[in-house]
Amino acid sequence: MALDPLLRFKNLKSFKRDLWGDEFAHCVARITLGWGNIEYRLFWLLQAIEMKRAADWAALLFSPRTPLNSRKKIVRDKIIIAAQISYPKFVVNFDDQLTKLQSIQVRGNLIAHGLWLVGESDQVFKVQPLNLKKGTSTLEDAIEVDHKYLSQVIEDMEALEQGLASLSSEMMAHQYLKGRGLR
């Protein structure tokens, strides 16, 4: 038995193996599927801040009808009210993570929802963002996407996941100490 299971398809004309393309597709899939993990981490963070309001905050933050900046401000303001008195430093750290989230969301939306065009070489694609504003669509300039671009998005997503997990742990520890009268 061959070590590479795809070798059995080597003589099929309809199944050409493209290692560069396979890696590229893997990166795109990782970005698309990784978004759910970010939402999961963010929801756990919201629960750590205040269990009773986490679902409402998450619904506000992930509402597709409101621009991200507006959603971020609404949720940030509600979290400030919940955490400002007992843990003001947390708000600064949370805001930093929301800024990273916004950057990743813009690039992730480009990958998931953009119009993919042929690039200048077989290793670069042009992706054109499509924005819907009040029922009309606008086309922006296409952005070149290559392995470096995709790798940077994946690295940023992993850093955000770690940052959100760290903030969740920090807030849970804070809530525990606060509940015991130690904060």
C-alpha cells in the first residue's frame, strides 16, 4: 500500500493534484472555519464578565444589520458599566481585543465573501470586496491575496483566540476574588 493515498488517482485526468492549490485551499478553509472558534471564545469571555447578559451582548455583537463599529461601541459601553468600577484595566484590554477582532473580520469577510479573480501569477489571486449599503452594492479595489496574506490572517486569528482566552481566565479569576470580597 502506498504512503500517499492520492497516488491511486495519478492517472485520472479529472483529478489533478496541485500541492500549492491544496495548501492555498487549506488556508482559506482554516480562516473560514476558524471564525466559529473566535465567536466561541468571545462568547465565553462575555459569560465571564456577566453570565446573565452574555447572550444579549453576543446577539448585539454579531448582529449582521448593524455596522461592526456600532456593535463594538454598544457592547463596549455595556461592558464598561459592568466592569469599570471593579476592574477598569480590563476594559482597556478588552477594547484591544475588539480592535484585533475588527481587523480579522474585515480580512476574513474578504476571503469568505469577496469576488475571487485571476491574479498576475498562479500564486496570487485578486479578491474584490463587495459591500452592501442600504440595499445597493459597491465594488472596492481588488486586494492581492497570496500565501503570505493568508498566513498572516491565520496567525492573527490564533493570537486573538489566545487573547480572548486569556481575558476570559483573567475575568473569571477577578469575578471569583470579587465574590470572596478580595477585590
